[in-house]
Amino acid sequence: MSARIAIFPGSFDPFTRGHEDIVRRGSHFFDHIIIGIGHNSQKQRFFPLELMMDCIRETFADTPNVSVETFQGLTALFARQKGAQFLLRGLRNTTDFEYENSIAQVNKQVVAGLETVLLITSPHLAYISSTIVRDIYRYGQNVDAYLPYSLEAVKAKYGH
């Protein structure tokens, strides 16, 4: 039997405790999870890509079946390139479900056999979104409670 490989795709700008929750829980279902940070050269990231990759690697240093990579283009094609049979996604609410359902159908057409596995975010984390965290941070507030790493420590390291 081949390894069960999943891609957990997103922009992760930043990677939150909600994201961590989905990956940690998903790591029990898959042999390997690749956290795929989608990179769009047309979009400006708030947090530098290298900084986020380091934060995610540090977060999962204790989880050997989780790795982090960047990719450009369609998630489904990245999954095929990596030999992944699954996309792992988190659901916070019904709005997320509507979006994820549509994307899952398209991904399955792009790469036959690619299955999307949806995990419901733990209730105490369901209110957290990267957009909200960015907004709070933009106005000078500490966001470490929403992140699985200390952004203040990372900022000092990178001078961001």
C-alpha cells in the first residue's frame, strides 16, 4: 500500500492556532502532511514567506510526518507533483463549507482521484482567521494568543 500523503494548502499569512489544530489532528490520519504555502508573485504578503516557513517548521518540530513547502499554481497540480492523494482542509463554519465544497469538486476534475478531507476546527479556535490576526497586528496589538509561536520573538529574529 502506498503512503497516504495529504497537502494542507493555504497562504498562511499568518499560520494560526486553527491551522495547527487541523494539521495536528490530520497527522493521525495520514502518513505525511505537506503544509503547502501557495505563493502568488502578484500578491504582497503581510508576513514574509521565509518567516512563516520557519514559524511553521518550528511549530511542527515534534511531528516528523509534517513538512512545509511553497508552491505556485494550482493546488491540485502541486498535489499530483508530490504524489498526494488527499487535500486536507479545515472548516470553521458553513461559509467555509460552501467554498471548500466548490473547490473540492474542481480539484477532483483537475486531478482525477484527488480527495478532499474536511476537518471541523475545534470550537474554541473556530473564530480565528488570518485576516483577523493581521488586522489586530496591524493596529499594534499582540497576537501571540492566536498563533502557535511567538510573533514577538520571530519579529526580533527577523527585524520585521
